[in-house]
Amino acid sequence: MAADCFEVEIESLNLDGKGVAQREGKPVLIEGALPGERVRYEQVKLKPRYEVGRIVEILHASEHRVEPQCTHFGFFQGACAGCSLQHLETSAQLALKQQVLVDAFSQIGKIHPETLLAPVDGPNWGYRHRARLSARFVQRRQQMLVGFHERARSFVADMQSCAILPERISGLLMPLRELIAGLSIRDRVPQVEVAVGAQTVVLVVRALDAPAVEDRDALLEFGRQHGVSVWLQPGSPETAAPLQGEIDGLSLELPEFGVTLPFAPTDFTQINHQINSTLVQRAIELLAPESGEVVVDFFCGLGNFTLPLATRVQHVIGLEGSATLVARAQQAAEKNGLAQRTVFAVRDLFKWTLQDWEALLREGDHGDWPAGRIDRVLIDPPRAGAFAVAQMLAAAAVRPKRVVYVSCNPDTLARDAAVMVQSGGWRLSAAGVVNMFPHTAHVESLAVFDSVP
């Protein structure tokens, strides 16, 4: 039976990059449709609160629609799901993301930033310095596939190249197929994680079974031939180790601050190194710390903001839930000659309380900074946001002058901002987007909060 077809006007895009229309009082989600377009679609799924459609014909195309650069991008069966917006010109992508942020503040937080910041933009292609590539041998085709998943399916896309990976890494996709296909454990290698540093490239091969001697030799030869370091990961990320036992020098460089951050290939780092460098500069400019001040960096990770801040202020306190990342940040502080200006501590920031803040103010975590003073705060949480920290800042009697919140989820940013503004009386002075993930619907953003006397 043929599917029902309807015509609609696309009003917006959702956070997955799907076009959103309205029909009979319900949202219609249509992959590949852009705002301002009129499309004919067939209904593929009907839910009580929404429906899902597939484009049959674009009746009126957006002026911002462009030809995708990557041949593997599209909305057909088998298309790669690594990107969702290559059909939308990059300037329009930025405008869309800015609108997503504004809408989140308005609809979720019922608040509005006083100023919209100019978007932080950078390279749109070859930017992805971290990637988790799936590997699968397809028996019916007798073919090994290595790449991202297909759109809307768990299959691995048949990719020969990737426009958002650095050219060097894109060029390894086909050789990786040949390498893994030739291993005795080819069916026990589900993924290869890629980590690109300033000087080194590491491939972490997830191996569910121990490789044979011949497999290890093949992996090492691949590394020598292509100038990459090959690691094996038999279990959790902590089990990843280089094949030959050497420690490889992966690092993230922030030359504007004279800071180098060493990291392991399975550590969290931003995938877009150039934008990260610009983001750190912009966040610190907005925080506007003075040389004699004390700053707290919540969710500090490897010290991506902590160490650059330490080059500008008297003292920075880095708080983070991962003991591994805290240890790495402490080592980086020593390596960069900033250990005297930084203190790192493991804290569960999802359970942070007003009492924790008051203790920090009263005596400091180790007593190494002036008691009773925290001048500014930077927050850079995961997608879940920083609700407990926002609640604390809303309730605190002794407050920092300014907070800069770096977010990878506009919904949780808006939720937390509402707590600070509506319950705590903070000003949402400014906000804007950071194009960390071009050609995807992912929205990274910055928000500035000022204490009201």
C-alpha cells in the first residue's frame, strides 16, 4: 500500500537537523528539509504527538540549500550519519544554531540574553581531530567496512573518504579496511578510535580477543608505513596501551597562552582543535580576569581553561569528577610551570552544594589561596549541564563577579541559566554560539552571567 503524501512548509530545524513542519496541530519531522522550503513528503511513522516524513519532492527550495561536498552525505539508505547539515550553507548553519540557542533560552528558561555575541567560527572541513570509527566485516558482501554508522541504522556506512576528518585520516579509511580484513580476529575488532595531536596520530584498535603474533606484526607495520602509533584496547578505555609499550606524545597546544596539554588517546578533548583554541581565548576575554584574582574552573577536565587562566591570574582552582583527568591536569600544570598557581581536586560536581562552596571560600581546598575570595568562575560541563552548580550560584551570599558558562547542550544551559537568573538574580549579559561541529546540528555555546549588587 502506498504511503500517504502531504505538502507542508518547513518552519525550523530541530537539534537533530530535521526539518520541522506542522500538520493538523502536530509537528512533522522531515529529514533533509530546510526552513523556508515547501516539500511534499510521505508519512513513514505516526506517533501520538508527532509524525515522521520522508521527502518525495522539494516544491520550493531554500536559497541556502547547497550541494553537499561529501559523496557519502545524504538522506538515502546507506548514507553516512556523521553529518546532518552539509546541504545547508555554512553561514546559514551558524544563523540556525544561534536561533536554536535563543529559542532554548526563551522556551525553556523564559529568559533572554542582553547581548548576542558574534559566532565563533573556523575551518569547516577537515576539522575533526577525534573520531570513533566502527568496523564490521559484511559476510554477504565479503567486505570490511570502516567508518561512521549509516543514517537511522546501526550498519557501518560504506565510506571511502570523509570530508570532516583531516585529509591524512580520511586517506587511511581504505588502508584500514585492508588491514583489519587481514587480521585473524577481524570479526572481533568493532572499532578504531582516532586521536590526532599536535605532533602525533594514534589509532586505538578495540580488540575483543587477543591478536595473534601475525596480527600484531601487521598492526605495527601499518603504523610504520603510515606514520601513526597503534594502540590496543582489550577492555574499558583505561586498558588502552601502545602495542610496543612506548608512551606517545599526544598534545593539544594553546600557543596564545604558551600552554601545551598532554593527553591520552581515550581522554576527552574537543574534536576541533582550531576552534578550541579560539574558544579558550574568547571565554577568557569574556571572563575578563585581573592579575590578582582567584578563579574556579568547574568541570576542568585536562585543564583546557584552567592552565590558560593561570597565565593571567593569581590562582585557579580546577574541580573535576574524573580522578584520571585531574591527575593529567596536575601533570600538565607542572610541565607548563604553572603548578604554583593551580590547585586541582576531584569533586562530584553533580552533587555540589552551597556548603561545598562556603568551605571553598572559607579555607580553600588545600589552603593555597586567599580565604574568602573567589572572584570569577568558569563552567564547562558535559551535556547533562551544571544544575547543582547553578543552584549553588543562585543561593550563594558571597558570589563571584562574573561567570562564563561553556555549554555543549543549549537545553541544559537554558535550564541552568533560568535558575541563576530567576532564582538568583544574576544578569544573563551575553550569549552566542561556537561552531565546534560544522555540518552537524550540535550546538556549542558561551554565556556570560554578571552578579547584581
